[in-house]
Amino acid sequence: MHTTNYTDTFISVADDCPVTTAEVPTPQGDKPTIASLQYNILHNNPYKFDSDDVIFNTYALKNDLTKKEMPAERKKFFSKGQACIRSSPLTKRYGWGVHSDDKGKIALYALESPEYKKMLKDKNLMQVKAMRSKKA
């Protein structure tokens, strides 16, 4: 089984992130976007889910999976590698950093927040950048 989880890590926004303050992603029309789904999961449940949970639950919501289908689909989903939270539009486009605690549970931090700046300087955390949207 593959995993997208990190522990004791801070993922800062991508170098080419277009915003200087975090934005709340909105659905497009009546359909939620990946960004809006991930934001709602994380904003409403800080440190409740790990990256695998968020990425799979987003996939499940986008594909209208039933509760009964979830266990088998999750196993199938992680039988191959998946893009990690570093590739999330939240970290690439919307200005949100992601902290993974020692258990791998994650929470969002707005780019302009004091907590974000504190995490950037925390020597006890592995520091990684979100993936760029464009090739350098």
C-alpha cells in the first residue's frame, strides 16, 4: 500500500502561489472543486485526518462512492501511488500551509497568519514546499 502521509512536517505554499493571503476556495457553480472539498474537510476538522484520509475522501466525494464501496475502493485507490497534499490546490493556489503532527494528522494554516510564520521557523519540523504550478 502506498501512502501520502507525512509526520512532523510543514508544507509551505508553492513558490509560484499567486496570493499573499489565504483564500477560501469556492465551488464552481453547483459543483464542489477539489480545493473546496479539501478545505471543508480540513477547516472543519483540524488534526482529525491524515493526508491519505483527505485525499481519498475527496476522491470518494467527487465520485459519489457509497459507504459500502469505500473500504474496497480505498484499498484499490492506494494500491498505486497518489499525489500527496503538496500538490493540493490549497497549497499551490489558495495560500494554505499544511502541518502534519507526530501522528500524521493535518491542519491548515493561512499564509499570512502568525502560526504559519512560526511553523516556517520551527527546526523540529521537516520543511517542504508545495509543488509549483508551472515548471521553472
